[in-house]
Amino acid sequence: MHPAKSVIAFTTATGAGYGLLIFMIALNMAGLLPSDATFALLGFGLAFAMISAGLMASTFHLGHPERAWRALTQWRSSWLSREGVMAIFAYGPTGLYGLVWYMSPETLATPLMMAVGLVGIVSCLITVYCTSMIYASLKAIFSWANSWVPASYLVLSLMTGALLCDLFAYAFGFSTTVLDIAVLVLLAAGLLVKLGYWKYVAQTVNPTTPETAIGLPTAQGGKVRVLESSHTEDNYLLKEMGFAVARKHAAKLRMIAIVAGFVAPVFLVWCSSILSDSIAVYPLYSAVFVCAVGIVVERWLFFAEAKHAVMMYYGENS
């Protein structure tokens, strides 16, 4: 599949933004983050900026972006529509919690605001899940139609959000061992999930073949092959669904994603946890930057390595 920049920006930015909201609300509800107004303003401001920018970027890949609002009416059958509805809904409870945190932090401990916080956390998780199901529901793309996709989207969202929250906590002098441990655990979980996803794609046989596409009985050992291409120039399908990345390049990019997205941030977060408070924040700036690079590479590969079943019409075996 063609790795559109707008879709990569959408999935990475919104995922990190929702993850940041989840951790800011959850840690504040647990009493692990103080009710500092400036901290709330900058933290929620960054999260909403990333989410809004990502959602806007998602429309750039549409043929008619001005019609995007119509997709919201198809929530009964479309994961894209459900994602849009949940994204809009999530602004409510999370925005209210952030506003109260900034203007009247002493009321955050009330049962009402605790309920608002829980609704905000759940709505963020559901939104990320809906985003993942946009791709996992596409049976025509074998590498996406599996449970590893929603698992990776959820874990990577929490991972990047926790890392951003850790950076803010250190920058404001609110560092906590619990958050450091959570970041390290999520980085490890993110790496395991991605390795599991790549292993699944490499070892699982795609049940769809050119033979099954035309109903040829496989027991008879028949093979289908393309005698001649139906046209001599690239068309929309070849450009959007026939994108190919060389295996050796994919291996290098996977290594970059692993080192930058997971391994290096683990080392940098550990460095922050053992350094003095005056300089502990600096490794986290580096951790956020290299992790962002790694996740962008990972998401580029997620799209670039995916093969659509329609390519069998053009001679692809699987």
C-alpha cells in the first residue's frame, strides 16, 4: 500500500496525543501528578494540538476532503465513521477535565470529576481502537486483518503518550518513579508487540491466492498465471495498492524502527532516572525525538509492506 504522509501523520500524532491525555488524567486521578495550572495548560494543549493536527491531516488523503463530514453518518457499519464520532466525543470529557484542572484544580477530587476523567480515558482508548480497526477490518489486506494491529496501535499510543508525559513531568519537577517504570514497561511491550506482528506476517500463509480468487479447486493442483497485463501504464490501483519496498531496505528500516523507537528510548529514560534533577530532563528530550523517528518509520513500514489482494490480478502470488 502507498504510505501516504498524511495518514502516517494522522496515526502517529493522534495516537501520541490520546496517550498523553490518558496518562495525564490517570496519574492526576491517582494523585501522582500535582494540580499545577501551567502543567495542565501545556500538557493538554500539546495533546489537543497533536490530535487536531492529526485529524486534519487524515483528510488530506481523501479525494474530496470537503465531504469528510458525511462519513460521520455511517457509524453503524464503518470503523472510519466510528473513529470520527469517537474523536469528536473525546474532546468533551478530556477538555472538561483539562479546563477544570487549569481553573479549579481543587474540585478534581470530586466524584463528578473522577467520573469525567474515567469517561475521558475510556473514550481515548476507544478512539485509538477504532483507528486501528479501520485497517484491521480490511480482509483484502492480509497483513492488517489480524488482532496484532489493534494491539500494536493501543500499545504504541500508550507508549508514546507515557513518554511525553514523563518529559513534561521531569520538565516541571514532578518526576515519579511510577511513571518511569510505566514508560519502560510500555517500551518493552511495544517492541514485543511489533516483533510479534512481524513474525505473524512472515510465518502465516495468506489463504487468498489467484486460484481461490477464481474458484479453482486447489486439490487438483491447478495454477493461475497472468498471460499479459491488461494495460501498459500505471493506474490508480498500481500506484495506491501496488507500492513495493525491497526486502533488504525493509530489513534496514525495521532495524531503525526497533533501535530508534524502542531500544534507544529505554536507555535514555533509564539515564534520566539516575541523573540529578537539574539535568535529568535532557535525555528525555532526546528520547522523545528518537522515539518519534522510530515510530514514523514503523508506521511507514506498516503501510509500505502491506499487500492488497487486488495485486493478484497483476501477477502477485500472495
